[in-house]
Amino acid sequence: MVMILILTKRATVEELKRVAEDFGGLYIKVVVDVGRGILAAGGERHFDAEQKLLEDGSNQPDLWGGGVDVKVGEIDYNSMINLRPNQDNLSREILSSEIRKEFDKILRRLLL
């Protein structure tokens, strides 16, 4: 069962386990709303978490995808939703260092 949670406060241990289930407890996909300071965690595709945040009132230009390796806490910034020529992001990676810093800050506060 796919589990996507919108986190506005730090995840509990149980919530972390649930959102990591899609990848055997080893990896969590996340979509961070850098405007609202929240994130959606879990699921198999960033698109699904992005849609959940859009339904919750997020603005698409503020949503960035990536993930975290649960065992070592390593963050990545790779997602198809990051391909945005209209925002000068011509890669699946988040290219802006400012957006990466905000992404990290929110992810660490809510998930790690």
C-alpha cells in the first residue's frame, strides 16, 4: 500500500517507517514545498506526492523533488518534477544552491 504523508511538523518514528515502506525501509521519496516549509513523503513516484501537495494548496513552482537514504541520511535532489525550463532548471537535479539549501533545511527539520 502506497503511503504519502504531508508533514508540517517533525515525523514520528512510526510515520518514518510508514513512508519508507515503498522502498523496503531504505529510501524515502520527498517533495518539498519551499514556499510553505512543508513536505510530502513516501510513495513510489514524486508526481503522486506533488499532486497531494497541490491539492493541499501548494504552488507548483515551489515544489521540488528528491529523496533520502534512510540508513545514512544522505539527501539527493533528483526527480523528473525538477525539469523546469521556465524556472531555469534544465536537469532532473535541483540546480539552484539556494533552493537546495531551503530543501535541506525543511527536510532535516521535518524528516531527519
